[in-house]
Amino acid sequence: MHIPKYPMDFNDSIRSKKTSEDDLHHKVNQEIESMIAFMEQNNTNNHSVSFEDVLIIIDRIYEDDDSYFEISVAKQHSRGIVR
């Protein structure tokens, strides 16, 4: 197994310009809603999705007697592949 080394083994993800920014934002918001619903149904603490040049990561955070979802959205991120 080859574990990639940052930055030389990583490639920038670049979105095709076929999707407008407004359409992309709509898709991101739909995906966030779907991910949170999945996490609530399956009682999971982490979930991530990647499409085009977008990476969405959601973590369930537990603090004191409360919990909440922390959402991170990255556009034009770099990624590597492990096989």
C-alpha cells in the first residue's frame, strides 16, 4: 500500500465550469441536509462526501450535555489516492 505524501502525491481538484456557482451552492446545501439526515438515522459521528471540486465533512461534536454538527466545506481542495 502506498500512502501519498503531501503535496507531491496530491492533485488539485478543479471543477468543470459546466455547473454555475448558484447550482453548486444549491447542490452543497442539499447534500448537507442529506448527510445530516443519514447521520441522525444511523447514529454516526462523521460523514464526508466529495463531488466535483467540493469536499463536505460533517462531525457530530459532543460538549458537556449537548451535541451539535460541525460542517466543513472545502472547494478546490487537494486529494491523494491510497490503493
